[in-house]
Amino acid sequence: MIDQVKFGAFISSLLYSFVGVLVFWISFLIIDRLTPYHLWKEIIEEKNTALAIVVGGIAIGICIIVAAAIHG
């Protein structure tokens, strides 16, 4: 079973995953800075469901862009 694992492909997958998560997190922080209020506070403490749906849509959009950029 271990002979079937290609370690180069495994390491590449881990590296791309890390880069994708890093780019997503940086993009989310930029969006958080651009909005006039603190997103996390509004969603968690104020229970703003509408904002949570919008932020979820933004997160999915960023993830699709990052995945397409990594995939080529």
C-alpha cells in the first residue's frame, strides 16, 4: 500500500492546500477591514443572520477563485 503512494504528489497536495487556505484567510481579513463593522462580532455576538449568509457567499466565491487559480 505504501508503495502506491506517490510522495511528490502528496507533498504538492499539502503545499497547495496550505497556500489555498492562506490566500483565503488573507482575502477574508481584507474584506473584514473594508467593511465598516467587525464581521465576527456582528455574526457571533449580534446574531446577524443576513450578514452571515453574505459572508458565506463571499467565502465560497473566494474559495472558487483560489481553487481555479491553483488548478490552472
